Amino acid sequence: MASEIEKVKVLIIGSGPAGYTAAIYASRAGLSPVLYTGGQPGGQLTITTDVENYPGYPNGIMGPEMMEDFRKQAERFGTQIRYGVVTKVDFSAQPHKVIVDDQVEIHADTVIISTGASAKWLGLESEERLNGRGVSACAVCDGFFFRGQDVAIVGAGDTACEEASYLANICSKVYMLVRREEMRASQIMQKRVMNNPKIEILWNTETEEILGENEVEAVRVYNNKTKESNEIKVSGFFVAIGHEPNTGIFKNIIDMDENGYIKTIPGSTRTNVEGVFACGDAQDHIYRQAVTAAGTGCMAALDAERYLAAKELV
Ligand code: NDP
């Protein structure tokens, strides 16, 4: 443990649109926030390509570039941005205690949780064994390794459609494995994959096993209508089946729903613990957009500011 414990007014955990927006507002309010980035600085948008739906960018922007802009804007007003992962919290008394990388202890009057969400996996043994050897949850990160090759992607939401389209630009063929007879994705995204001649959609199709000793060689799929199994030769297998919130360290401390999303008091970002606020995907399983995350990040900073003022901590 560090010999001298640092005291801060606002500690922000996470560096996606929610965390950085909270930082912009808190720093402009003179609260000198400290922000810990977590293991994936910039969050989920750093592993996406074009963002076309964030207002203010009429021509779209690349996710990593947008997050770089968010970071610079937060720094411009004095946010201290630090690389580190919060490993433990103790919210039982004021000030709240936060441990970073199992080493540094920080005492914070307010904590803003903006830890986001992470990719889900199918849970197959072969998926885990071949992870990084052809299995990936990020087409944008790993698609390049499969250029000119055949790949498969599982999922039928907007993410799967976006990633299938991305892969089709690089790979020779993309099999899209959809477990039902319809997709969950928005109409525009569905049309994009259906009209792409390099994408073949396999409906009612589930993944039985990913085949290969040291690298992906094929995938064995199962048609839940015809009850037939079938092998498809692919060298890459991408998983795009949604996300789960990164809220494990707050379990039994902060109220959550059954899926681990943090519960906030309606109309606010307040949690069940005084002085602890939650924003972004860590508390939102419905909208999950960069712009809504940024919006709740703003709310969290304003809620923290009001709390500090009411407690005469500023
Ligand atoms: P979603 O939860 O929307 O979709 C997950 C998909 O994976 C569903 O089609 C689901 O199938 C499928 N799935 C889940 N588990 C399995 C499994 N074990 N085997 C096979 N398939 C499975 O997640 P997304 O990540 O796609 O999207 C999350 C949110 O982000 C959405 O609100 C989306 O609109 C938004 N988004 C928006 C984008 C944009 O606008 N540019 C881009 C990307 C995401 P089933 O339908 O059968 O349940």
C-alpha cells in the first residue's frame, strides 16, 4: 500500500464516453477529478470502426479517434488521467476507499462508476482454447489477420452485422451464424449484410464446436430446424453476441439487477450508496449508445457536484 493516501473530490472509474464526459464536466466545475482508465483505455469504441450516429460528426468518425478527442477535452480542463485498473472498493464509510492495481489507495468524496461492458462468449471449451488462435470477439482488431480467407461470425445484433460487413471488406467469405429465423439488428444493418454478396447468412444455426488443434480450421454448426450438423471450413471465428457489464468489483456493495447492471435512482445517476454515481453501459442495458453514455456521464458529474455542495465538501 502507498504510504501516503491521496484524497480526491471526484474519482472516475473508466474511460469510455461516460467517464470522459463526467471528467469534462467535473473538471470544468473546478473539482479536479482523477480518472482511472481501466484495462481498455477509451473503452469499447476503441475497437470499433466508423461511428456514424454521434451528433456533431456529419461525415462520421473512427471510434479510436473520437475517444482520443474525448480524452484531450477532459485533459484540457485539468482532469488527471491515469492508467490503472481499480481492483477493490470499500464504500462502507466516507470518504470512499478505492484501491488501484492492488497497490494504490485513494480516498474519494465521490466516485463515478463508468466501467462499461465487455464482450460475451459462447462458453465452448474450443472457443477458450483457440482464443487468439483464430477465435476473436473483435473483428476490427483481428480481421486483418484473415484477409483473403473464409471466416464465420456468430450473432445477429447490430454489432454482428457491423462486424460482418467489416470482415467482408477484408475476407473472401463471411458466414453469419444466426440462431433464430430472424435478426435482432436494426433494419438498415440487416439490409447491409443481406445485400453483401460476400456474406452468407445461415439461419437457425448454432455453433457446436470450433475445430482445430492449434488454430481454427473449421466450425461444426447445427441447424436447429433440420437437426443436421455440418462442418464449414474457416480460419477465423468471431463472436459478436452482446456484452456484460464490468461491475464485478461492486458486487454486494452496489445494488444491481440480475445481469449485473448497476441500479440507479430513476432520473438520476445516484446508486444505493451515498456519494457513488453510475453512468454509461455499466448501468444501461437498454440504449447502450455512445451518446447516451456521454449524456449519463454529464448527469453523474452534475449529481456529484450537487452532492459535494450539499455536504459542504467543496
Ligand atoms: P445484442 O444484444 O443486440 O444482440 C446480441 C445478438 O447475439 C442477438 O442476435 C442474439 O440472438 C445473439 N446471441 C446471444 N447469445 C447467443 C448465443 N449463445 N449463440 C448465438 N447467438 C447469440 O448485442 P449487440 O452487441 O449486437 O448490440 C448491443 C447494443 O448496441 C444494441 O442496442 C445495438 O443496437 C447497439 N449497437 C449499435 C450500433 C450502431 O448503431 N452502429 C453498432 C453496434 C451495436 P437472439 O436475437 O436470438 O437473442
